[in-house]
Amino acid sequence: MACSKYDYELGYEDNRFEFVVSQRFHCPICFLVLKDPVMCKNEHYYCSSCMKKHLENSSFCPTCLEYLSVDTLRPAPRIVNDYISELNIHCDFYPRGCLEMVQVENLKRHVASCGFSPVQCSNDGCNVLVNASDKLHHETEVCDFRNLKCHDCGQVKHEVKEMKDQIKNEMKGMKEGMKEMIDQVLVHQDQMQDKISKEVKEEVKNQMKNEMKGMIENEMKGMKNEMKNEMKGMKEEIKGEMKEIVMNAVRDCNGGNKSSGTGKEKFNTKITSDMLFRCKRKYLCSWRRTQAGWEMAEE
């Protein structure tokens, strides 16, 4: 039988024989009992398939290393073939249940008609391998894809037609319902997009308004502080200048009072008082009279 890891047919396995076979009748290449034996000129025996496969890569006998080719191969002696042909061997389908044991020379004829040979079910859709003797029973009684005889086909066909029509109507209703649902979803989606766009626009508008308001407030605050600082500087500058002017005027008045009489003193006093009042009113500074003369009073 052929071995799965080889792409050619090997010899017979030892456990298939009724009795142990001598090692002299084993192939030196596959180590199994000889099948269709051939030999080299030095009478070293091999399975025909094993030796032909060997000669694809070599031109020498594996045992004696003599030159060898397919043309120089010779059949094994008749006594060897007769010995192997008369050995009792199990059927090729022994693993599938065949218990027949036949002579090697009758093995091919038995295998061809063995009821345990695997065959495929002929029913459409079924790929099961069954024994040849069980094929009919499987195809007519067991197979899930077998053809069944109908005893009331008219009624069954009518019921099947009604079921098909019912399913068709239900499918039509489902399609219409799905279409309506899809339309509603699309409308709702458009509405949501419009709403989201309006909300986004309003949010952006408010954000820009707040940013502009903040910028204007900061700008006005800066301008106000700047104007305040400028006014304070101008006030201090004017105040300093007026202080110097008034001080000079007071100094002149005090000098005049010491050397002049009463009438002139009153006149100077009046002028000086009027002058100080106007200065106080305009430049927010006060003056007081002392024994030494007029002095600026800090407010």
C-alpha cells in the first residue's frame, strides 16, 4: 500500500500477513515486504516502484553499488514471485472492517470488488464516504440529502406557496418600514446638523463678543490709567511752577511790607490775599501768613 509521506507505491506492511515474512524478502529501500520485485545483476531484490524512484537520482545499486538503470533491471526469479504470491494477506480495506484474508496473487481482484471499499454518496450536496456495500442503504435511508417520496404533495405544495407568499408580504412590509425609518433618520440628521450649526455660530459669536469686550475694557482701562498718570504729572508740573511764581510774589510782598507805610501795606496785603485765593482755587494749594511772611500750606 502507498504510504502518505511518499508519492509512489511501497511494499506490503508486515502486520498484514498471516505469518512473519523472512527479511530476505524485504525491500532494502522501503523495508517492507517485496511488491512486484525486481533485481540487479547481483540478485539484490527491490520493489519495482522503489527502485524506479531510486534510479531517478542515482545510477547505482544501493546494496552492491554496481551500475544500474531501468533498462538493466531484471524481474526477480520465479521462485521468489511464487513464494510471495502464495502468502496470505489482509485486504487493503482491513482498517475499514474487511476481515477477508487472501493470497497476494488474488489481492487485486478482491480489492476491486470488496464491499468495504470507500465510495462517495451520489446524492447532491452529500460528500460522505461510505463502504460500497452500504451505499444504497445510506443514499435511500440515512443520507440527509436523499430524495423522499411525498404522499400528499398537492397539500404540501399549497402550504409551501402560502408560506412563500406570507414571507414575501412580510419582507415587503419590512422593506417599507425600513425605508420610512431611514427617511426619518435622515430628516432628524439634517435637523440636528442645522441645530448644531446654529449653536456653534451663536457660541462663536458670543465668544468673539466677549473677547472684543475684554479687549475694549483693557484698552479703556489702559488709556484711563495713562491719562490719569499724564494729568497727575501735568498737575505736579503746574503746581511746581506756580509754587515758584507765588513764592517770588510773596517774597516781593513781604519785602514791600517792611519798608512801606500802612496804606501801602493794606494794598499789598489785599493784592497778595486775592492772588493767593486765585492760586488756591486754580491750583489746589493753600497759603498761610506767618511772622516771616506767606508760606504754602500742604493739603
